[in-house]
Amino acid sequence: MNEQWKVLKTNEQYKIALKRTIEIFHAEEGTPEDEELDLLLLLVKDYETRHYNIPDPDPLEVIKLKLEEKGLKQKDLEHIIGSKGYVSQVLSGKKELTLKMVKGLHNFLGISADILIADR
């Protein structure tokens, strides 16, 4: 394990850590490389959190993407959201998702509830 890893402060340090992370990404569990990987993942995540603004995904876009991935249509959400018109209003942003809808969408489409209740 590389004992010199420290908090990443420069873009150059970040790139070096990222390169090493990729090199050892499939390290066998319990090996020194596995421990190094755990540390690198924390350091890279910390650097990215401090330097890159990654916006939260739009819940409605995630729903639409999941429908497309699963080969489903808006009508397949009627048993969760309500009538055809209401589904359309929710997916266009005219109506808000309720907690009951969030639970149903989470169970039906496998979308994290955190994403579905994110502020838009």
C-alpha cells in the first residue's frame, strides 16, 4: 500500500490518485491493494465533492428514463399515480409527486426514494 496518500489538494494529485484507483480497481479483497483502493475511493470522492458541482438528477427525468429502460409507457404508471391525465400532469411537472406515489415508483421502477423526493 502506498503510505503517502494524503488529502488531494491539486488537480495533479487527483489525476494521479484516479489513475491508481483504476489500476487497482479489481483488487482482491483483504489485500494491501484493496485497503489502498478503499482509501483512494474516499480521497477521490472528497476531492470531487469539493471541486465539482454534480447536480442532483431531476426526479421526473429519472422516471422517464426508467420507463424507457424497462420498455414501459406512461399508462403503466396509472396504477401508481392515477388516471392517464394525472400521470401526464405529474410527468410534465404540473402536479407534485405524493409520498404514496414515491413509494409506488420506488417499488415498481426501483428508483431511490432520495432521488424522487429531491427538491427541484
